[in-house]
Amino acid sequence: MMGLINLEHEHDFLNELTYFRCGAAVPFAGRFRMIDFTLSNMAKSNISEVAIFTRNKYRSLMDHLGSGADWDLDRRHGGLFILPPDWNDPTDISKGDLSHFHNNRDYFERGKSDYVLISGSQFISNTVYQQLFEHHLETGADVTLLTTTYQDLLPEHNGCIKVKVAEEGSVASLTNDPKNPHVFSGVYVIRKSLLLELVDECIADYKNHFFMDGIKANLNRLTIQSYHYDGYSSIINSVDSYYRQTMALLETKSYKQLFSDGEHVLTKVGNQAPTKYSGESKVTKSLVATGCVIDGEVDHSVLFRGVKVSEGAVVKNSVIMQRCTIEPGARLENVIMDKDVTITKDQVLKGAKEQPFVIAKRRKI
């Protein structure tokens, strides 16, 4: 298989956190970016050729991914390809993500793989895709969707496609039923020749969404199978879901389920020194990355690399991203701070658990 991470229809859903970056590049879980989970899953599945469709605010993403070396994708043959929009064909009538397929058709035709695994970046999991691919081959399906079940449906699941599965595992319908717990993850496998055939049909009919117009609209003539994933996963498509799923990782059970069995999630190497805790510091039930200096109090929070918490400062139920500084006496509760933010002496910032206070990067308050 070759891999494709399609970001075209993922909106800037995290407010201040996506002012300067696309959602896939948003930091998550202390030292990762959201795209790391999908990219790591592909790399661990021996997918050696991965393309990324991106349209807006992708400088931060390119800086994070670099040559793909941290995911073993800096290869002479294959490797990592970031494919920004390219509109050099004056006769092009394609729209939406079909424009990406049309303008990068040579990328798919040059690839030696017969199958394509397509994913977004909003489905967070730590797995490999071999069993999904084997299921696809064994059933002889045209398309195989990776689905999962959430017994407790949350607001972030409302916008997801729900799957109704027949007894033999085939997909009977794709709906937006808010009571259906069977959720489509956005990950699916398709034969490359069929993908290109459906792309041509959609463009000819002036469509703009490959999955909705090429696959969902053709349920009656395509053989579509479902492969159920029962490991730990989450969907992040809003500020409250980002905050909720980040805080969930402070529970030992959730953290071990996501980072279980020695399966590493690959990311850009940081090489910071270990975190320094002074004798006056107090840290409880928190996730703290390397390079931090903690002189104050941190409770039930996630701190990314290089954060400084000064003496007398209190950080509670918050997400503090890279290189932020909290000066003496400052108090933060239910706050999400983007990179390089400084909170000055004795400031008090408090959000609600249902709606955390979000601060854009490089602010000084």
C-alpha cells in the first residue's frame, strides 16, 4: 500500500490554536502533533510512500515533518511527499479534494503500490494497518472502512459518519444518525485503479468530495466492507474535544491504552535536557515533557517541552505548549496556551472545563 493523508476537508476547528497552522500540526499529548499518530501508524505498517494533501497554513506542518526522517520516510525510493495545491492546468474543472487527485495524478501513477490507504488526522490511535489490509484482500472488497464503536457518544461524534453494518460485515449504509455508536474513523483502503476511476467520474460530474461523491454515493454498486478496530482511540474536531481527550491521558488507564505494548508514536526528535524540578516545586497527576523548569505548582496538567513555571505560580487543569513562561504568582486554571506565551506576574486566568480559556501563540498577558 501507499499512504495518503487527506487534510482538504479538515477545517480549522481549534480556534486560536489554528490561527497560524492547520489542525494536523496542532501539538497534542505533551510532545506530539496530531498528524504524528496517523503517520506513525503508516510507518509501522511498512508503508514506505506517504503523500499529504494540504491547502492552507501548512508551513508549520512542513517544519515539523521535514524530510520525514523521524518516521523513516527519507528514502531514495518512495518516502514522504507534501503535496500543496497546484493549479497549473487552465482547463482544470476539478474542485475540493478532487483537485488534489487531479493535479497529482502522476504521483499515483508512478507509485508501484496497487492499493492506497487514505486517512485524515483527527482520528487518534496507536496501531498498525496490516490486519485491515489483510481483511480487505480476503473479502475481495472494493473499499474497506476502518470503524470503531464508542459506547458513550460525545459531541465530537455528532459530525462523524456512522456506519450500519450487515451481518456479513458489508456496509449497508453511511448516515449521520446521532444514536449510532459505530463510527467511521476516516481511514479506508481502496485499490488504486478504482480510486483513479472514481476520481475521473466525480470530476466529470462537477463533484468536490471524493469520499462522499465517489464512495458513499456509490454504495449500491461498490462492495464496501467494514473492519472493526477495538483499540483505544479518540476523535478531535473541536476545542472541547481537544481539551477533553488531552485531559483523559492524565488517567493512567487511558495513557497506557494509547501508548501500550511498547508501540512508539514517532515524532520530531527534540533532544532537550531532562526537566528540572526545584525543591519548592509541587507536581501532581501531570504529564510533563523534557526541557521544563518547574519551580511552582502544577496539578492535573499537560506541559510540553521547555515550559517554565516560576516560584509561586499555579497551573491547574491546563494545557501549556512549548516554551511558555508562567511568571511568579500567576494562577492558571482550565487554560490552553499555545507556544511561546508569557503570563506575567500575579495574573489570574480561569476558564471553564466545558469551555477552556484559549490563548494564541506568542502572546504576552
